[in-house]
Amino acid sequence: MPPENYFGVNLEEAYKKRTTLYSEQEMVEAINRVSESKEQIKLVNWAKKQRERCLELRWLHHIPNGGDRNIRVASKLKLEGVESGVFDLFLPVARWKKHGLYIEMKYGNNKLSKKQQEFKQFVIEQGYATAICYNSEQGIKCLKKYLGLK
């Protein structure tokens, strides 16, 4: 299959059919993603600065499962295993009889999607901790509590 054709979709045709007009809801969602991104960046930057104090924070990482991408990148990531619903950040550090911590960043009045709710329930059943954080401050408090930092 040529690289221009993933999942039976002709990417050139899909590109030609795309529209530059977005609904109001799509614009609100795009703005919220940017805000979620800014808060996540603040959280990750805080974690990077704390690495000397807490070496485990070195392993906090982002899971690239969302965001706006062109169709070629999105198709490639899907083939590589990206799954919708997976939380934004993961800390693979065992604490409190949990295997690790998944963090989902949200903004404003956003709620978990159905797939995110399913993912949350699944990982809890598998012995992981989860947190939904609406800003970087909540994320910092969550990481501090999970890691036993003051």
C-alpha cells in the first residue's frame, strides 16, 4: 500500500475535500486544547525542575493521543498505535500499592469522553492511580501527593 493511502483512504482526495470552515463547537474545542496544552506544559516544566529532588519525575511523559494533526501524521500515528481515550501523562512509578499514575489534563468545563471514562475504569482495575487535573497547580499537587513530596 503506498504511503499516500492508509486505511483504504486516499489522502490526496481527503485533503482536497477538507474545509477551512469550523463550527463554533470545533473552535471552542480548539481553544480549550490550547489551554490544556499550556497547563500541561507548565506541569511538565515544574516536574523537570524537581528532578534533582525527586529522580522518579524524570520518567513523567506525555502520550501523544490527541491534538490537531494533518491527515498523514494522524494516519501514521494511528498505525503506530495511538489510541483515543488514553490519558495525557503517565508516571511509571509504583506508590501506595499502585503501579503508576495516569493524569488527564482538562480545561474549563470539559469532561472525560466516553473512551476516557472506559480507559480510566480499565487502568484502575489494573492497579493504576488516575487523576483528572484542570490546571497545572492541580497537577503539581497530585504529583506531590502521589510521590509523597512536600
